[in-house]
Amino acid sequence: MILLTFNLINIESETKNELQISDVERLAITEANTKSVLRILDIHEVKASFFIEISIAEKLKNLIKAISAQGHEIAFYNKNSSSSQIEFTKKWAEDFLEKQIRGIRQKEFKIGETELKLMGFNYISNIDHADILFPFKRLKRDSEITEENGISIVPESISPYSQLPYNDFVFQVLPMKYYQNMLFETLKKDDFVLVYLDTWQFTDVKKYNFKVPFHRSFNCGKKMEDKLEDFLVWINEKELATSRMKDYIF
């Protein structure tokens, strides 16, 4: 099973030549990027899970409604929000969508399982900080979903062969043929592969003069759209199963 997920977050990079990009403009870029992703998913009839960064969720009402209306899962991405902020935004989103928010994803800033369970979350999908040097470190992680304090913990997927994680950076830089072979081989061993991308990766960084390191700007923008499209074409050609996170876990 392929669990395709997207972290819906604003690009934070500074701009060149002291150009100013307001928070409103950054939000508009995020919205445009997400709509491009939705269009591609719709063409290939693939459902995904979208992890919305908590601080911008209420500012994206129409977009969140569109994501949900197309049959995708709405979940949360906790960048650095407090427990009270998470709880408030979760209640707001559930009232707005008339659907339960089951999942949350965390990175550097993490709230404990017990507290998240009390808020009504059913699963946690924590991810690691992507370091450019990670290919030179042997990584090891359990591939099974576990349960702690009554909440499911979904591990970040790693290829048992290449030892590369299926994160945003790896998808962006690896040749698609290599990535496909890696994923295909992993599915022979593991029950699922969790793939995640960031919506900021679909930004044309040159157009907005963002200061993005070369290894992170490589294949950004339209090239990422094309890469995602190629990936989904391959998934359908190989008749590989995909699922929203909440459907697979429960």
C-alpha cells in the first residue's frame, strides 16, 4: 500500500535583493501550489492525506473545503503550536468540515501521545529532520504501526535496501526510475510505504527570488509537478494500491 501525503506549509525562505514577500503572498503561493497538486491527483484518481500546518488552517477555508470535497483526508501538521492552539483549530476544522480530524504530524516540536489522544486524535505520523548527509548514515526504523497510550504511531518509511527515507527531499532529488524501483522493492517486504512531500516544493523559487540552497531548489516548481505526475502514472500502470492514512490505519 502506498500512503501518499502532503505537508501543506508556507515557504519560509528569505528573498534575494531585499525583496519583501508578505505573509499574505506566501499563503497565496501555498494555495496555488496545493491547487496544482489537487489537479494532478484528480486527473489520476489518486486519494491522499493533506497535513495542514495549524497556524494557517483557518486562513485557508476554501482550500481545505476543496481538498475534503475531492475525497482527500484533512489532517494537521504541528510546526510549533501549543496544545491549546491545536485543540482550538481541531474543533474549528471539525465544525467547519463536519468531519473528524484523526491524524497529526510533527517534526522538531512534538506534543506527547497522551495529550494528543485526549484531544481526539487517532494517529500520529511524526517525521524526522532531513539532513543532506543522511545517505551516509545507516538508518534503521521499525516498519510496523504501533499503538501507544491508545493512539496509533505510524513510522516514517525507509527503504530496507538503499536505507533512504521516503521523504520530501529524496523524492525531489532522486531520478524517478530509481525511486520507483526502490519503492517497488520496499513493497515486497513492507505492508506500506509512507511518502510525503511539502507543498512549498511546487514553488517556482526563481520567479519569487527565494534564497533556496541548490540541493533544495533542484527540481522545484513545474519540475516537481511533472515528477508527481510521472509517479502517479507509474502507480496506475503498475496497479499499485494507494490509500488515505485514516483508511489504512482503521
